[in-house]
Amino acid sequence: MTIVDILRLGPVMPVLVIDASDHAVPLARALLAGGIRVLEVTLRTPVAFDAVRAIRAAVPDAVVGMGTLTRPDDLVAAREAGAVFGVSPGVYPELLAAAAQCGLPLLPGTMTPSDVMTVRAAGYTACKLFPAAQAGGAGMLKALHGPFPDQLFCPTGGIDAVSAPAYLALPNVACVGGSWLAPKALVQAGDWPAVTALATAAAALRAR
């Protein structure tokens, strides 16, 4: 699948910070039970790679990627762990070149028109807007649609269940990213039915 194919699989991509390896599989199963297939496991904890491996092995219907990839070596390691796509918070030429070389579909992070022009020059028709709320939110995406009408975005950062519909109503938004589907308190408590309920509500949102 291309990164655009992946973004089109659902309206919300949960941004997961997994602190304990034994949370990975039940968390993925809870999200999948609520209709959320695409999962971004962030490279923010020591167990992130183990979490991706565990989910790929035990939850084959999940589409698992890795986020917070900031160095070329991160892309290679994510691919080796079994990630089927990568997400970066920002962009620079060496990172884009590394993604092309290792063959990992990448959702590159952008914040400015110059960033968007950089990824477009490298052939990317989809990118992440991050941090979305701080970058101007839905208003920023409306402004970007003028000069870049064919560019798709996955805004992430500061988005929740209340603000997500306004983003998803925009023609240049394929999906949104958010951490509200897996609150730390619910994950630590192992309250998987509550996570499934949040996922069900998120999956009911629809992009244009």
C-alpha cells in the first residue's frame, strides 16, 4: 500500500505511546475491535520496536507503522521491526532520501508552505501537518489548499474528539492523528473496553 492508501483506511490514526510491551497486543486488539486498523506506534519509549513486532505477529489485521522517526537509521530500524509505514515530525532531504532507499512508505511532517514544497519536490502527495493546532489548525489547512490543491494532509497535534470533525470536513484532509483514543490512564489500567469505545466513536467519524 502507498501512504495515501493507508491514510484512506480510516478517519483517525491513533498516536500510541506504549510504555510496557505487554500492553501492545491488547491495545491493538481493543482499537481494532472498535474499527480502527491503522496504528502509529511512536518511537518515544524503549519498547517501541518490540511493540511493533508483537502487534504484527499477534494482530495481523492491524496496519502498523512507526512514528517520531527523525533519523535515516530510524527508518531502517522501523522497517526491520515490521512497520509497514513511517511517520516523521518534520522533514529534511536526507530523511526523504533514506525513505526512498529503504522502501518504507513515509508520511513526512510539515508545518510551513516551504516544508510542503520540499515534500512535493520529492514526490510526496500526502504529508502530516504537525503540530496542527499550533500551526494554525483548520484555518492553516484551508490556506494551504489554495496553493497546493492536490496535497493531502494528516493533521496531528492538539486534536481531540471535539475538534476532529472540523478537520475531517476539509477537502485536503485524508485523516487525523490523535492520542485521545489511547489515554495513558486507560492503557495503564488495562481498561480495553473503554479504549474500544473511544475507537468506535472515532471510526464513526467520516472524512469527505
